[in-house]
Amino acid sequence: MAPPKPPLVSVVIPCHNSKKTIALSVLSALNQTYQPIEVIVVDDASTDETPQLVKKLDCTLIELTDNVGAGPARNRGIAASRGEILFFLDSDVALAPDAVANAVKIFEENPAYGAVWGVYGDRPLVDDGVVEWVQVLYGHYRATRKLGPARTGHFASGAIPRRVIDEIGAFDERLLGQYANEDHEFSLRIAEHYPVTRTLSVIGYHDDDDQLSSILRKLYRRASSLVPLIFKQRELKPEREATHRPAEVAAAFLATVSLPLALVSPYLAVVPVAFLAWFIGVDLPLLNYVRRTAGWRMVPPSALLSFVYGLAISAGALSGGLRYLLDVRFRQRYRTPAEVH
């Protein structure tokens, strides 16, 4: 008897103004060790040369005339795909050559799994300086501490069997905008119904943010908009898998807001110092990893940026908490409808 044919994998790549990295992303999918693969790029109304670059590559291009966002764009890719397994890849991520093969193997060994989430590699796809290196090292380190059974997902490089989407629906298209967290909502919905794993064997190299202002804005807005989702999914405790852990965020916030105590009395300066020591203690394993991986020169900027990121997240969480109390529509933001398109 002939061995069963390997399942077709559909790699879905949404993109918008991605001329810098789209070719690297698509080629990494086309050059996987696993076959058969189809690559579907959904161009979300780009205004740069992204579609022209994609047309030169051996893949399917879907061009949208309106900018609909990552979730709806991925849904268009799902609708056009034929694979038994959907592999989602972001346009600023390039896969390691064996990423798809490793994901398929995990599904073969664990047929009940609802998703296999990959992690970012320990180097940037394109080196744009110190801030990006800190982002990449931070993301890789945190991901390697959250391997195995997972709740939250990572659609920058993650795979889902088609049967899961057929059963529970795809991305909620009511969640629009750059910080809609439609990926968090969908991954938590999957985790409600199926076992899910995060693995170091599925690696994607990310062209991460390199502008501090952009990162702080993103962290603030995401933290704010995640508040109702965290309350909705309390039993899954999604904050435990956050890249920036609650303890370090709280320590950075308390160290900052307690600074005025030093003006009241020099003796009270011990309070912010104690919170700062708490922050350093929580972050010490990360800083040791940075030292081992990139050297001592990266340790001070890593510590400083980590502290500033904690402040941005705490401010966003406070803003989201206040809005949660005052805005009924915001509280119901992630109420899953009876049928998700």
C-alpha cells in the first residue's frame, strides 16, 4: 500500500506597504523543506510597490481595494486556500527552512491539537540598530520561557488545521484597526476548545520595530484594548503569557509613582529604590540572557527600554481599566457572536 500523501499546507501572508520585507517573507515560505505548499499573499490595499514585488514570485496574490486590516485579510486568504493546514505568516517575518515541516510533524504526532505557535528567532530579519536588537532578544527570550501548552497565539508564524476553522470560525471581522487584538481573541477562542502548543522548532526571523516612539505607542494601545479581553477570558489568564510580565510592569510603575516620596523625606527614598530593586530582580534573568547572547554593551539599553516599556504598558492598562468601568461598548468589545466569519 502506498504511503498517505502529505497534507497540503497553505501559507497565508497578509501585507500592507511591506516592500522592505515581503520578498524575504514569501521566498522563505516557498523554500521550505516541506512540500506540498501553496503561498497566498493578501495585499491589504498597499500604496507602495508591494503588489509588484509579489507578482514576480511564484505565489497567489489577492489584491484588496480597501484597507480592511490583518484579520479580514487573513480571512480572505483562508477562503482562497486549499490546504488541510493553514500556516499564517506575517509579511515582516521570514521562516527558518524547516518551520513548516516541524509544524506538520507536531500535528501528525498530536492530531487533537488545535494550533502550533512558533516563536521569533534570536536575531532580526533586517538589522536596524540597538532598539530593534533589544526587541528581538526580549521577544525570543520570553517566548522560550513559554514553550509547551499555550493559551495565546502568534499568527506571525503559526499553524492551524482547517477543521478548527471550520468548527469555530476564523477571525472576528468586527475587530478592526491596528490594535484590535483580533489575533489574541482568535487564539484564545482556539485554546478554549483544543490543546495548543508553542514550540521552538517553528522559528521566524522578525524585522521588528526600531523606533522607540512607535513601540511605546503600540504597547500603550494594545495594553488598553486588551483589558476587556483579559476580563472575558479570566479562566485562561492570558496575561501570564504576555511578553512583558505583570511583575515587571508593576515594579516599573510603582518605582516611578513613588519617586515624589523622596521629596517628602530623604528616608522615604528607600521606597522607590526598593521597587527599582524589585524590577531589576524580576528582569535579571532577561538581562543575563542579553549579556550571554549580545554582550555587556546591550545590557544597559535592555534594562532602560524594559523599564520604559513597563511604564507604557501600565499607563495603557490603567487607561483601559478606566474605560472598562465607564464604557459599556468597550466592555463588550470581545463578545463573540454566534457566527464568526
